[in-house]
Amino acid sequence: MLEELEQEQPTILIVDDERVNRTMLAELLGQQYRVLLAKDGPGALTIANREAHRLMLILLDVSMPGMDGYEVLAQLRGNEATANIPIIFITGQSDAAAEEYGLRLGAADYVSKPIRPAVVSVRVRNQIEMALQRRTLERLAHVDGLTSLSNRRHFDDMLQRTSRRCLRTGEPLGLALIDIDHFKQYNDHYGHIQGDEALKSVAHTLMQHARRPFDIAARFGGEEFALILPGHTEPQTLVEQFRQDVAGMGISHAASQTASHLTVSCGVLTIAHPGDETIEEWLQKVDSLLYEAKTHGRNRVQAATYQLD
């Protein structure tokens, strides 16, 4: 996901109650960036929540009727999804105390009215460059170097976050653990370089099945992979298609006791109504399902639904 976002045109949200200002800023920035527009605070919050994973910068008018920029900023900072999006305040005020107040709330910079296009362009460019650098560092910290999937650290963090979100929304949560069958024998037979290529091929296929914004595909450790699938009522269907796709790659595995080609075993848990259970409970249950898949012949999906009585 992070790698895809780095390749996209950076997204900016412009929030101003004056149409002329929105239009001018959109024309100024529209050739370099993907620009979204909002005319008030509630509209800005709606767009920011929807586009949180893509937004790199918000240009926010301080003085707006109803909900001013300070209140919008406070709500953005109070939402985990939007808390780290940099904000440039747009203001007609020249009061140093007001500027200090905004910076203390978490604004990254200020642009004064009347708007000077050259100054806006430079300040926006600086913030976008810093945002891209942060995302690059985040990607390096969260991505497995071999497969380009999320690493175990990021998986654990995202499972915590996703479980909290599903608890709030009442959405089901799909969780899967996947193991390449007889991978030690594969490495012994073909060598570790070929083994790494096999891992990358399986990871690439897995990534194709975790396409929604909040889906997470991760390397869980060694030859094990994992999926976080919020909102899926039947994640076993997706995982079964992945299993078939891995088998369909036809990667030879002469040392396998299951098939003549590379296969995977999968455990899939659907948490129907996330409650107060611990993450460790879920991981233990889905690990048990993976173990069942292995003991029942491998190259299969073992699924169950977890729901409190």
C-alpha cells in the first residue's frame, strides 16, 4: 500500500469558505497535485476521513462560519486516521498570538491572505517533500525487505488498530495465517536463492488478494504469511482463491510430500463481532486452524467463525 501511494500524484485538501480562494488555490496547485475541495469544516472532516490514507497535506482556512479552522484541526488530531496529516493554516490575521496558538495545536505552517502564489507554492512543496520523506521512512520501517509485504511489526500494529476500528463499527474481521507446504525441503532441494524467489512469488500473489485500502498482507515469519481483512464476511473465499492461484503458478517442488508443485496451507478466522477478546486469542485460534489444515493433508483452507455467545 505505501509503495503504491508513493507512486501516486500527491493529494491535497483545500478548505476555505470563500469560493474565490478555493478556485485560485486549486488552479495554482492542480497541475502538480491531486486537489480536493471543501467549503466548510464538516465537509473537510468528511473528506479527510474518506481520503485519510492518501491525503498528504491540508490547506485550512482559520476563519470559517460555524466550525473554524482551530476546531477542524483539533478534530483531525483527535482521529487516529487523520492525526498525522500536516496542516497549513490560511489566515487573514496578522496576530502573532493567533499564529502561535495554531502552531501549538499542531499546524505545520501558515499562509497569509492576500494569498501570494509563489509563497504558497514553495510552502506546499516543502510540506509535500517532507511528507514523502516520512512515508519513505515509514515504508522502510514497516516493510519486509525480501517480499515487500508488511513485516511482522507492522502486522501486529495494524491488527491492533484494525481490531479497534472493527470494534467501533461492528464490522467483522477476517484473519488468515498461511504456510508454504514443505518449504524446508524446498530450500534443501533447490537452494536458498531459489527459495527466496519462491517466497517473493507467493508474496506477490498474496498482495493481489489484499487490494482494499485497509487490507493488510504481511510476512509473518519465515515461510509464513498473514492477512488482515476487515469487513469481509467470508474471508475464506478470498483465501481459497489465493490458494488456488499459488497452485496454479506451477512452481515445481520435487521434494514435496503433498504435490509436485508449490502449495500452501491456510487457516482463516472470521471474527463476526469483535469484542473484548485479546489479539493473542485470535492469533492462537487462527494458528490452530492452520495446524488443522496441515494435519488434514495440507494444500487446503481450514476456516471457522469466532463469535461470543
